[in-house]
Amino acid sequence: LNVLVAARDNGVKKVVYASSSSAYGDTPTLPKREDMNPCPLSPYAVNKLAAEYYCQV
């Protein structure tokens, strides 16, 4: 979150965020796509998904 706030405050237009497929659970569908329904199964996955949502705002 600190990086996003600093980027906003300094006029940065794009931030590249590396998430994890774990945010989408153990579905057998490959490749994982951003339009899939998220299903995080661990605290790590929940954190990655929350960070994705922060980046969208």
C-alpha cells in the first residue's frame, strides 16, 4: 500500500504488480485469467487478492 500511495503522490501513472495464481484457488483451469472468480485458500492468497483490489482503485 505504501508503494501505491507514494506513486499517487508523485504522479506515477503505472505500477506493475506481480500477484499470484493462488488468489484464484485450486481450480484445474489453465491458464488462470484475471476474469476468473477468486477463491483464495490461504492467508497468503487473501493478501495477494487484496493487493490486486488496492491496485484497481
